[in-house]
Amino acid sequence: MSANALESRDFRLLFAGSVLVSFVMPMQFLTQVFWVQERYPEREVLFIGLLGASRGSAMILFGLVGGALADRMERRRLLIATQLAALAINGAIAALMLAEPFGAANVAVLLALTFAAAANMAVDQPARQAATPAIVGMAAVPSAIALQMVAQQVTFPLALPLVGFLNGRLEAGQVYAMTLLAWAGVLPLLFALRFRSRGQGAAGAGVVRNTWEGLRYTRGEPTIFAVIVLVLAIQLLGMPGPASLGPSWMRNVLGLSETQFGFMAMTWGLGTMAASLVFWKRSDLPGRGLTLWAGGAGFGLCALVFAYSRLVPLTALANFGLGFMLVTTMVSSTTIAQQRVEEAMRGRVMGLFPLAMGLAMLAAFPVGAAAQATSMEAVFPAMAWATLAAVAGAIALQPGLRREAPRTA
């Protein structure tokens, strides 16, 4: 097959659906944040941390299960089921924000629904990634991964100013309800898919056993294990500050308004968009171990600048760098894992990536609690230094990773 993933009809359909979902996801997250800030101003840092923790715990609990399901089931049907569930869950969140029927318990219900939405996403992602080689062929996997990242990241800088603008003029529930329109496009695109990709995992064994086998396989593959450790370092230590607590940092430390925050956050999106386009054009780069090393180290350095800067232009530059280096890390780590993993284990290894994202979200709670007890100005630098040290440790774990190169079969 061609190395250009866009030549595949089914990939084009899947890509278009990813664009729509990726456009509304940051709008939904930030609208939840604005809703919490407006209704619980004295506890906003704690509750925002709990939102991240609810997402994170769901992705930790269901990421590996989702990977096991992707290795047992027909992946197209699994994708359709998860998107139908996403529409139902997000519809319930919109109704909660609009009606607020539970009084003081509204925030608890929001946390429960957020948990359900994240659990559903943790099942969707491994199925989507595990199906990619069957749709485009292994030679086009780097192109497909970069394009999937483009779908997530090109929409990001477009969505952020819009969500700030809308939340400044409409109720949060109204904004959240508007995001449901995306599924009017997503579902028909999924139903039009023709590919069939059934996992080769042992369907006769239980899901728990399948999950354990995936973990044991990952630990026994030195390259895959080193890749996952580096990703965990970035997600667990690097992301909770700038990503999860970023809105509170912009508002309380830099003194930005909601609209100004939208434009500041757009610099992260511009960085992710730039990196996504670079790796789409240069599909030979993501499969290289040196690219992964550069992404991890670069993220740690940008996190340090972000934590110490009080100048808006310098923070914007660091934010751009964080976005660029995060995409560098995620595209290269996913590509290397896809190149190395056995087909029977593909879903379970891909399930480790949402698990890593879940750890980042879960870590937002203790980081948020620490920031509430001390200050964000004290916590952010400590997390940045820890990130850089952990990345260095991951690099030392498997020095031979630098020789990893793209594969075409």
C-alpha cells in the first residue's frame, strides 16, 4: 500500500470524524472548567483537579480493558458503539449544566459523567489505533499517526478562542449543548466505513487474563517498555501543571481574562499543529528513537521556562514549545510501538497510551491539592524539574533506542 494514508477511503472517513470530535473535545473540557470556576470560585483549583482525576481514573481502569477488547472484537463495530455512547454521555452532561437539578450535588454528578465519558474514550482509542495498520498498511502507519494527530491538533487552536468567546457570552450549558452537533457528522462517517479488523487475541481467555498478558508482553520487550516509560514520565509529571491546571495558572498567576486565556492557550495548539504538520510531511522522522528522545527532553525544558516565566510573551513561547514537543513525543512513541508490537498484542499495547494519559489526569488531583495548600508558583517548578529528571532516566534505561529507525513491513 502507499505510504500516504489519505489514499485510503476508509482512513479519510475516519480522519474526518476525528477532526469533528477533536474540535469539540477541548471546548467541552474548558466549558466544564468555566462552569466550575463560576459556581465554585473558592474551591475551583480543587474541583478542577477532581475533574482531571475523574478522567484519569477512568482511563487507567479502562485503558487496558479497552486494549483487550480491541484485541478480541471487530474494531469497526467497537468504534461505532463507543461514539454512540459518547453522544449519550455528553448529552447528559449538557442537560446537567442547563438544568442543574441536583443542587449541591451537581458537581458530584458532573464528576461521575466525566468518569463515564473518559472510560468510553479509553475503549475507543486502542481500537482506533489498532485498526490503523489494517486500514492503511504498515508503510503508511507513520503518515496515519501524524494525520490523526493533525486531526486533534489543527482544530485545537481554532476551538480555544471560540470556546473563550462563547463562554463569555452564553451559559456553559448552552455552549456544551452546541458541541453535540458534531456527532451529526461523526456517526454517518463511521457507518460508512467498509474495513473489517478483528483482533487476534485469545477470545477464549478472560479480559483480565488478556490484560495481564499484554502487560507481561510489554515488560518483556525492551524497546516498547522504554518507550512507555518515557511517555509515562511526560504524562505523569509534565502534563498536570501546564495542561490540567493551566486555566487556573493563566487566570490567577498571569491575570488573564477568559478571552485572553483562549488566545494564550491557542499558542499550545499552534505548537501541536506545527509539529503535526512537520511529521505528516516528514513521515521518516516519527519512527526514529532520536526523535522520541528530542521530544521528551524538549518538553522538560519548555516546562521549566513555563514554570518560571511571568512574562506573557515568554509564557506564550514556552506554551508553543510544550505543544510542539508533546506531539513529537506522542507521534514518535506511537509509531515506534506500532512498528515493534506483534499483531496479537497490538490493541493491548496501544491501550497503554490512554492509560498514560489517565495517569496525567489523575495526577492533576494531588498536584491541584498541593497547589491549593501551598501555591502554584511553588508546585509548577518542582514538577518541571521532576519531568526533566524522569526523561533523563527513561533515556538511560534503553540507550539502544537511539538506533530505532522506520520500518515498512
